[in-house]
Amino acid sequence: MSNINLINKNMEKIIGDDAELLQRWNSKEIQKALKKAIKNSGKPVKKPRALSAYNFFCKQENPRLKEAHPELKSTEIMRLLGESWKKFKNSTDKNDKNRLKEIEALVAADKERVVDERAQMTSEESDTDKKPRKQRATTAYMCFCKDERSKLEVKGKDAMKELGRRWRELSTSENSKDKKRVEGYKTMAAEDKERVVAENKKLEEEEEEEEEEEEEEEEEDEEEEEEEEDEEEEEEEEDEEEEEEEEEEEEEEEEEEEEEEEEEEE
């Protein structure tokens, strides 16, 4: 039975005869939220990422813009932030340059924070989140030892020797009672083997799911980094285009001035 079915079954017992509450619980909205919660509960914690200079700039400017333009939507605020950032990072003003240096110092400090946090996460994962080892099935001899150990008067190595001697004697006996007892231990061992195989299979499936989730998370991180790089490249390209347009405008103005001067001379 899946986790969601088990939860729903238990909730039905708790809710009882309250039809209205049961209908609410089984609604599409609640069930969707439940599925999402179950899915996210098994996901590994995302690794922290350092903030960029643009991120720090937005954190500083966002409250000011919202206060100055309360009528604007979030998308329009983001557009204004992008425009402000382009002007700010290319500004030749002394105050802007000093402020940019302060932001770059914040970026460097944040990178150090991320390195420390990731190292801490790695340490905690190795200490507390070690993957459980696969189990090993008990043998007929181990089942025998479990029953027989309490009857021994000796301990330690002597106990192991005595258990080995008694097992050899029992397993080679022609007595029908002894044979039946040995078969009983073999049956217990076979049942335990089935249990261990099932649990180890479940463990392997969980490990595969974890690996897939980790791969998905890494892919998402890579995609986010690529998107940020693409955005930075687009910003640089836009800056270059603006510079080219300004140069073209200056050239056109110079040409117009030269033409006017030539006309005046004529």
C-alpha cells in the first residue's frame, strides 16, 4: 500500500461518520497538497548557493522601488530593477563605484558562507545520514546458537567451540527428533532469507530513488546556473548594443554637423 493510500485509510478511521469532513479531505485540493507534501518529504535538502552582485543590489533597491511605485506589479518592479542595475554597474559616478565595491565585498563574504555551510552539510550527512547496510540472512546454525546459547555454562571462545561441537553432533545425528529439529532450524533460516531478500530489494529501490532525486537536483542547479550565465551574457550583449547605438548616433551627429558646415561654406 502506498503512503498516500495508508494516510487516507487512517484518516477515514479518524474522521468516522462525518461525511462533510470526509468529502473535504478527499477533495482534489487537499489530495494534491498531500501528494506534494509526501513527494517533498523525501527530497534531499538543496545545497546553499551564494548570492550574486545583482541579487544584493535587488535586495537593497527592491523596498525603495516598491515604496516609490506601489501601483506597479512584481514583474514591472523586476524590469525596473534590471534597468537600474545596468545603469548602476556601468556608472562612472564615484559614489556608485564605491557602492559597487561594497556589494562585491558582500558577494565575496557570501561565497565564504556557502563554502562553510556546504562543508557542514557534508559533515552532517556523513555522520547522521549514512545509508543503512544490507542485511544478511541468518543460517540454520545461527538459529541453533540462539536457542542453545542460554543453556551453556561456559562463555567466550569456549562457548563458540561448544556450540560448534553440539551443532555437528545434532546435524549428523540419525535420531528422528534431532533430524526434525535440524529441519526446523533450516525452515527458520529459509524464512529469514526471504525476509532479508525483500528488505534488501526495498533498500535498493530507495537508494535508486535517492540517486535519481540527487541527479535531478544537480540538473536543476546546473540549469539555474546556465540561466544566470545566459542572463549575464544577454545583459552584456544589450550593453554592447547600446554602446554601438550611441556610437552610431554620435557618428550621425558628426556627419550632420559636417554637412551643415559645408552648406554654410557654400
